[in-house]
Amino acid sequence: MTAREADGQTPSVRSSAACFLQQSDPYHAFPLMSATGGYVFGTKPDGTLDPLDVGLNNNGAIRSLEIFDKLLEVGTALDAS
């Protein structure tokens, strides 16, 4: 039994998608973004966070969105939000 079924919700779509991604949820999007080199804040030489170094618009973060779009486009992933 799935969590939705346990809550009394019946999934309206049965799919062979490999995964469901919560598109608008940064918490769940972070692993894909960080895997391609994106990050929220960089670090200073002493290891503390650097709020002036934001990596949400670097090449890695942009690449993660391109991959995410492709996963949605080909049906490998479905938007669960």
C-alpha cells in the first residue's frame, strides 16, 4: 500500500516514470542541483558560509534545470507538486 492509498487518496495517474520530483520544492531539488555543481552559498577560506557567493545561477545550477526539464519532457520523471 502506498502512502497516498493509506491516506485514502487514490492515485489518479498510473505511470512507468522512474521517479516523481517536487519541482517547486527547493529541498527536494537540491540533490540534482548540487550533483551538477550548483549550490546555495559558497564558503570562505575559513569554512564559514559566504552569503555573497550565491551558486543558484552558476553553470551547474543551470545544467540541473536543463536536465530536470529533459526528465519531465521524456516522461522519466513526473512533477509531483
